[in-house]
Amino acid sequence: MRKDAAVADDRPRRDRRRSDAPRDNLSAPDEELMRALYREHAGPLLAYVLRLVAGDRQRAEDVVQETLIRAWKNADRLDRTTGTVRPWLVTVARRIVIDGHRSRQARPQEVDPSPLDVMPAEDEIDKALWLMTLSDALEDLTPAHREVLIETYFKGRTVNEAAETLGIPSGTVRSRVFYALRSMKLALEERGVSA
């Protein structure tokens, strides 16, 4: 008689339960069965499962653990086997790996939302409010100051290009830009915006 079959057969009949019945606490024969299964089959089973899961050790250990738990829950079936237990364990482990693969394929990949919490999202309302405030502040400027700011800051022209477009000397453009920015700063501060 083989060792694993002997361990299973030594269990008292009163401890044998249906495979779907919950087992809350292990009795001494149940503990010995689990130890024997682990001692004899965990190493080779882990090596086999590692090949199935492409070297993912954590996943392989989880599969081996689940396989041994199923063997323990189905101890009554294992008692009746005449051959070795390992083929049954290998089959169960392979099915667990296949089921895991299929369930991952059936569900969309879960994404960790935490990077999205850190990533700043552009707030269109704040942008619209800023543009409205800026537009109001521009309206407070004199037409001469407003047009040099529009030419230099909003249209991106150089002082010389703005001077040529407006038909005024470049020194006048520089002077108006300086005073226009100072006036804009005061207008924005009056609206509660720090410039």
C-alpha cells in the first residue's frame, strides 16, 4: 500500500464528509493528510505549475495551494484511487491555471485609478473664468495700451513688428507695454486675481 493512500485510509470513518461540506477545523488525521500531500507533491507540482504560468512564482504558489486545498476537500475521492495522487493533482492544477487564464481573458484589464488622481486634469471652467477676468481687465485699459498688449502678448509679435503694424516707434511700444502691464496688474488685483 502506498504512503499517501495509507495516510488517507487511516482516517476514521466519522471524519469523512461530503466534499462540499465545509471543514472549519482540521482534525489530526486531516492535518496529517495535508502534511503528507504537501511533503510528497508540493515541490514537483510547483515546478510543473511554474512552467504553465511562465515563471510567475506567486501565481504558481497560489495554484499549488488551491490544488492542495481541493485535494483535502475531496479526500474521499482520493481514498478510492488505486494509483498515485499526483496525476489527479496535476490535472486539477492545470484546470486552475486554464480557468484563471480564461477569466482574465473574459474580463477587461483592471486599471489602478490612483495615477489618474495624481494627474492634473485641465479644468475648463477655471480657464473660462480666467479668460473672462482677463478680458474685463483688458477693457479697463486705454485703447493705446490694449492694442500694444494684443499685438505683443496675444499675437506674439516682437516690439519692432508691433511698432511696424501699429505705425509707431518701437520705444513708444516698449513704454506702452510697460504701463499697460502695470495697469493690467492693478486691474486684476482689484478683481481678486494675483498676477
